[in-house]
Amino acid sequence: MQYLVSVIDDKSNPGSTDRQPAISVFNERLIAEGHWVFAGGLADTDAATVIDNRGEQAVFSDGPFVESKEYLAGLWVWEAPDLDVALKLAAEASKICDRKIEVRPFQ
């Protein structure tokens, strides 16, 4: 089963910025154990553009979809045999990257 693992940062209480070496080691472990599918960090919300093309013409808006102190800072897609394994890995990931983590299974 695959899981979307979202890294959530907080503008009012951001995670540490020196975590990249530990995250790289964790990612190497995910690869070695067969959990890695994909991962990536995201640019700041100031770089976001929202497009709504449900009407007669597309409307482009600068900024994130939702204004919030918390925002999506990055993501992983993991392969895990079950939710328990994904949650165990997510608890480690939260500690390693010093941010909240949300886990959601793909349907």
C-alpha cells in the first residue's frame, strides 16, 4: 500500500533549518528498506499559484489555496505493508525533520 506523507511546517513556530543531513540519512534508509517511492521539498507558500478553471475562463491567484500559519513544506510517498508501519516511520520522520507529519493512504 502507498501512503502520502505530508511534512507540515508552522510559520509561527518553524522547524529547525539544519535537519537536511539527518533527513538524507533517513531517506537512504527508506530506499534500502524498500519504502521509498518519491519525495520532495516545496518552495515557500509565497511561490504558490492557484488556478480555478471551473468557470468560463481560468482565474489565476497568487499565494496559497488557504491562508494559514501551517503549510505543506514537503512530501514523501512511501510503500508500506500496512498503516502501522507507515505510522511508525512517520513518527521517526517527524522527529528527524522537526515538523508535524500527516499520513494518508492512497485509495
